Amino acid sequence: MNKDRGIIKWLPFDSLVNSKSVVESILYEKRKVKKPILSKEQMEEIEEKLIEAFYEQEKITLKIYKCGYIESITSTISNIDITYKKIFLETNDIILFNQIVAISL
């Protein structure tokens, strides 16, 4: 009669599966970048391009800093809230002005 050890024989390999998530989280944290510091002139240039794109309803590509990563969003601007410095896009995204790193028309 052959006795099978069942699940017990696979327990050493379970530790390899659990370490995969730890390694992925470490790599995720390593890929984070610091937020670029913009000069006053760069901020004014971004502001001018935003206003121009809003009035002409052009598609723009925004590079924003979010949670340690730089993301790219392409859309048109639907509204600009000057009081709270928010930009509302057609894609239903809301972006704060201080998140913007670069802009291209």
C-alpha cells in the first residue's frame, strides 16, 4: 500500500511563492523617483500653456508626479479652478497644479 504525504510534500515550495510578493514590493519602492523641482520660469511657462490649451480646446499631454512616479495623461481641459489650483480634464481626472512636472501641446 502506497501512502502519499499529500500537501505536506509541497510545503517547502510555499515559501518561494510568498517571497515573490515581497520582492515585487521592494522593486516597486526602488523604482520611485523624487519630485523634480521646477523654477519660477518653468511654472509660468506651464501656466501659460495650460491657459492657451484651455481656451483653444487643444489636446495636451501632462506629465504629473503622483506617489513617487511620473505619469503621462493626454486629454483636453474642461475647466480650471483658480481658487483651489485644480485642473479638470475631459477624462474625468482632477489634477492639482503642483503635481504637473511638464506639459506639451
